[in-house]
Amino acid sequence: NSKIGALKLSSRADTDLCSANSPTLINVGGAISDIRFSPIETDGKGTAAIAAGNSIHLLSTSIADDEANEVIDLKEVTTLSGGKSNISSCQWNLSAPDILAATANNTVQVWDVTGSETEAIFQVSNETKFQDLAWSRDNSTLFGVTADSHLLNIDVRNGKSENFNTERLHEGLGINHLICGRHSGEGDLVYTTGQNSMRQTEIAGWDTRNMSSSLFKHNLKSTGSMNMLYDIDTELVFLLGRGQVSMTIADVHLGNLQPYVNILSKTVVSSHTSRGSCLVPKPALDVYHCEVGRLLNMTASTIEPVSFNIARKRMGRNNFHEELYPSTLSNRESALSGTAWSSGENAPPNKVPLRDLLDKPKRHWGDETEEGDGDEKPDPAEEEESLSIELEPKNAKSLKAWMGYVPKFKHVRGSQQKKEETIFNVRANTTSTQCLAATEDLVAVPWQSGSGGPILVRSLSHTGPINDLTDRKSLIDGHSRPVVSLCFSPFDRKYEAKKRVMLATGSADCTTRVWRLPCDGFSGESVDLAKDSVLLTGHNQSVSILSFHPLASDILTTAASDNTTRVWNVEREIELACIHSQAHPVDLDWNFDGSRLIQFLRNGVVNITDPRKNAKGDSDHQAVKKAHEGGKPGRISWLGNSEYFLTSGQGLSSVRECKIWDTRKSNVSVETLSLGMGTSVFTPHYIEDNNVVVLLARGELTTKVYELEQKDATVNGHHCADFMCHDNPTVASVLLPRRACDTSVCEVARIVRLANDVIDEVSYKIPRAKDLKNFFADDLFPNTARNGEPVLTAEEWAEGKACSGPNVQSLNVNNLELMSERTDTEKNAKKVAARISANTFMRKKAEEEKRERERNAVFNQFAQMATSHADWVKNQQKDENPDDSDSDWSD
């Protein structure tokens, strides 16, 4: 848009990173295409060049003091005219920072910003449009890369341009980017990024003295435009493309041997796609803690810092590692003035030691003190008495505001059952997607062997192999063709007198059967089809999807390949509603209060319907025309007590994705999570108590955990962790009710997984300190749905009675003290203990150093006495006269 926002940033880890509540907005007019800060600051003021439309606005940045309330004050100084074409990029001259160059279509223009002239002082035109621009290493000429992938040497002062290469730099048609590397004799080394013939992004190195072939080319195995950030001191190249989440760091070797590029790392810098990035100047780094680089990555709603540190044993205000910080560009004095450069003078950029540009370091707790600086080590006893001081860092809130939302489940860990704890030798019919159902006690799968559609129902606690002879009593069969869908009722204690649980099965014979089974499985008790099951008929094709109502008892939803979705009253064995759709549904879900049903159709359409109104003939469909561009059937889940729902599917080029939609404006998605390429679609398991989604895909071992942040009118997804299952890939998965989790070990989710011939469980836990085990983690376990109690009867729901949600209960069954109700002493107990331990260590170390100094002093004293005695003996021997004798004396 046409507005630019400014925030003051701090370079220290112990101060406020962002001390403003909101940025200062300046309306510059026109779409902003580039922003560049001048490398020179005068009296704490810098200049920002903002390319907007066909003009460049120069803004003077007045940086306030740390104590000031106003963070940054921007006022427009002047506007440089760029002609009729829009300006695409601009670059400051590092030797003469008063010189600014910019590209507009096929023209390169240069201004001297110190004068009152707003027109360009130099201008060079070309036949082809420029895509990127960079100054040569001595800042005398410009390098430009054109749309036809050619490199030009532009001498703007003489109005000349020279084409370096006759062949294309890159064979692809994508956008090319350019930076100038170190100087090599009489030529410059240039790095470019572009696309090869397969439309894959690559980085290439060129020597301007010989452009017949590249020094190297390296395939980055990605697509799209790749932005390059170059550290002129360490000669590292940072590559981060727009729309990507991972950054590549490259070290280019261009010595006497064969040149090559060394990819140091490829790091995921954010869970959101990048919109732009820049490097922070070296004087702003926390050099006393070995921070060698910092990158600011801008996403759709945040600006996230990415810091690069080198591990060193000794860090602090008295330990500056010269080997990590070579001389850098001076931000206080330039090598040339704009007038001198315009008249033809050349000079390399002015470099100074980095230490000369640093402010006086602030003291960090734990830093070593200099000898003789007068700092006395505190007495541990006094330190323990003064531990009532504020232990939280003063910048905690500002750091959170700067980093954005910090997921509570960021460090969630997954664990899988051992082989002996699983159910194996399972011969399940896995041709359908809904081939697994489970409660906290039972698990059910369609069985392969046998006529009709047998189903294996087994207790989860009954682990071990399945034997065809001894476990035959665990099979039930009431269909004439194979079972393709299963679903347990959430109200597994409704038949309390008989301790029964309802299991619905859909078959290829177009029927649905609802079983009332023992809650503990089959312990020798037989199942009577006439008494213990209900047969529902009405579909014309295979029943592929089943779902019980979350709040009303005896309400079952079935979807079949005949493009219909039917709602049944199981107790009365009648059909309440029939919903016709354009294609057959592949997934469905109820909203939080059970008033609306959402359907994901095979053609990618999403329908939202109130079945009770549809039964009366007035439909209120709200459709998403195409949720995902790919052709794979998707999955859908309503996001708790909100108007948002999540769809999982495939985008273009088989890229899997999850999209979050708002039912109030479903024409465009609110958030899109890119999940990488693959052949199968992720199945979302939504934990509504914590707003967390666990994703598993058929045929894969990896599970992904995302935490959803609902703020104002948006929902942001934050990637928390991945877990790799061992042995067999996932075939189907079911999320168990929250009451099945072990709250004593902070188990936040448990998933039953069917993997080939094994049924196992994957548990997700949040690591907590040992001293917190005596408290109930109410921040992780809020009140959840009460154990198996419906809120409405089937008749009440059919009549239109509304409810606000399920009846809830606390999971604190042991009546532990709540973590949120801890006293300040309990909250800070671990910090106080660590502080005391640290003070005790420092006191012992000080006493040991004192004893060592005393021993050295005594040793030096004795050594000095020994030397003095030896000198006295030598002098005494010289003064002795052999003739002097007292033998002649008489007594």
C-alpha cells in the first residue's frame, strides 16, 4: 500500500526490543517498491530512501533517546523525480553515501541527495528492462541485470553501458537478482540468482573479467524468486525467497582452487511465509555475546528477528572476540562526498574496526568484572535477604510484543508405544479412509477374513497378538458386504445399567448398523443382532462417512456415494433429514453447539447446513466454491466455539496445505499453512480445549502439531513440533477423548493409530519441571466435556432446542493445587534456588582466588628474602680481609 510504518529497534538483548505500542505511519503516496537506509548517520540521524511510484521520498530519521516516549519521528525532506516509469529498486553508494542510484524500467538514474536538485544528475538507458542493480566493489560503476538475463557494466558518469555476456546468465525466465562480491584483482566477482531450464532457483558466481562461463552454479532446489542478502565483512550470502519459510546460508569460496559454494545450513526461520527481509548493520549487534549476524524477516503480520551466534566459552562485556568481527563500514564518516564522486574521484568504502563504532556496553548479570574496577562481589547472605527484588526481566512484555505470539505447545514431545504394548497381527480392511474407531477403552477395525463385513472390537488394554481362534469372539458381523466406515458414540455411558457403548458401522451394502456393545469389550458375552443392533436403510450406494452428534443423544449422521447426507434418530430408527449435494461428501463435522453441519465434497466445495431447516425444505447452504486447487479429497474440522473451520487438502504441484476459513466471509481463506509436498492429505485432529491441531497423513510416519492463535478477526497457525513414528506408516488415526489423557505427566493428547498390521498409541506431552508435578496444570487442561453425558435428547434437538455447549468437568481428579493459584514464593522458588546456588559458587570461587593470591604473596615474599640473603652473603665475602685477625689481642 502507500503507507510506511517505522519502529525503533534496540540492539541489546537486555533492553526493550520494541518500545512503541504502534508504528509511526507516513503516507508517501503510491505503491512502495523498495526501501533503503543510508549507510551514514550524522548526529544520530539517517536518511531513508523510499521508492513509491515514479518518485523516491527521502525521509530524515530522528532517533529519540531511550527515555523518550516518542520512538521515531519521520518528516519528509524532499522528493526525487524518477520520470514517467515506476521505480523498481534503489541502491546507496557505499563510498559516497550522498549518491543514490535507482532503476525505472530500462533506465538507470543517479541523484546527489545533498543538493536542492530533484532531477537525476546522471542517466543511462538500455534496450531491455532492468531487474536488479548493484554497485561495483569500488563504487565507481554499477552492475545491472536485465530481463533477458544479461549483465551490464554501467558507467553512469560517462553515460556508457557495456554488456558483459552474450549468453544468458540463467536459462529460466524468472526474476534475476544481483549482488557484488569481493574485489578480485582488476575485476569484480558477481553473484546472481535466477531459474534454470527446469524452473528451479539457482545461485551462480561470475568473474567480470571472463563472462564466457560461470565460476559455479548451485541448484537451491526451490522455486520462485530468491532474494540475496550479502554480509560484506564475512562474505556470507543469505538466501530467503518471498513466500518461503526456510533460509539458506551459503559461504562462497573463490580462491586459487576450483571455486565452489558451500551451503552452511538451511534453517526454518518462521512458521509464516516471508514477505521481505534485511540484514541489521554490524554496530547494532550484541557483539559481547558473539552475535555475528541478525536478520529481520517480515511476514504478513509480524517482523521476526533471526539471530546468528557463535558459541564461545568466555562472553561478556570484557570479552570482545576480534577474530569474529573484521573491520566494517563506518557509519560516521564517508570516503567521498557526493560532489567529489560526481567529478570523477574514486575511493574504496571507509572501513573502521567494529569496536570503534560500538556504544559503551551495558553490564549483564554474570559478566566478569575487570580487576581493580572497584566492583565488590555481593555477600551471599545479603543476596539471599534481597531476593524479594523483581526476578522477571523488565523487557519480558516488550520481548513478547516483538516476537509475537509464543505457542504454549512449542516444546510438545511425541512418544510411541513399544511393540509389546501394542495390538499386532491385525488384518484390517484398509480400503476406506474411516477404517478405525476408538474410545478410551475400545478400538474397532473392519476385518478382512470372513464373509460379509466382520468387525473386530477389542479392548485397548488387551495388548499382544490377535489369534484367529481365541479372538474370534471379538468379531461381530451384521452386513452382507465389507464395512467401509466406523464411528463410536461420544456418550459411551448412556446405557449405564448395561454398561453399553454405541458403535455405528457403514457398509458397501448401502446400510448402516448401530451396535450396543459392552464397554469393556467381549469378555465371553455374545451379541444378539436383534436386540443389540439397529439397522438403518435409505442410501442407494456405499455409506462412507459416519458422525455422531456432539451434544444430542441418538443422533447419527451418515454420508454416502449417492450424494446424500442423512440425519437419523437411532433410538426411534427414523430419518430426520436428507441433504442433497452436487458431489458425494468425503468428510463432515458438527459445529460446537451442534446446530450446523459442515460438509467437504469430492469436488472441493464446502457446504454449511442446518439439517433441521433442510428437513423442512428451506436450505441455508453457505458454500466455499473451491477450498483447494488439487484433486485429492480433503478433510474438514470445525474449530471449537468459533465461526472458523479448517480444511486440509492439496494445492497446486501436490503441495499439501491447511486453510482456515471464516463462515461469515467464506470467499477467501483467513490463513494458509503450507505442509510440504506429498501424495496423501493430512487428517486434522482438533483439540478444542487448547486450540491445537495434530496432523497425520496416510502412508507417512511424520505427525505435525500446530497451535492456532485466534486474535480479533484473524486466525494464525504456529508450527510447534514434528514427531516421527517408527516402523510402520500411518493408515488411519483417531483422537481419543480428553479424559483419556494422563494429566499427571502433562499428556495433552493421545492418538490411536492403525499402521499396517499394528494398532498403537501416540502420546503428546508437555515437558514440565519436577517441582511442578505437585500442581495441576490448569493452563493446559481447562474444563472439558463431561464424561459421556448428552445435553439434549434426540427429540429436543429435532424440535430446534438450542444449547450453549457441552456440560463440562474438571480433569483435576486428585484435587491438586492449581498452577495458576501458586504464590509468588512458589513461582520463584526455582529462580531463588538457582540464584542462591550461583551466589554460593561465586563466593567459593572468590574465596579460592583470595587464598591463591595470599599464597602467591607469601611465596613472592620468601623468594625476595632468599634473593636478598644471597646478595648479602656475596657482599660479606668480598669485605672479609684474611689479614684481619684478633689473634694478637690479649684478653
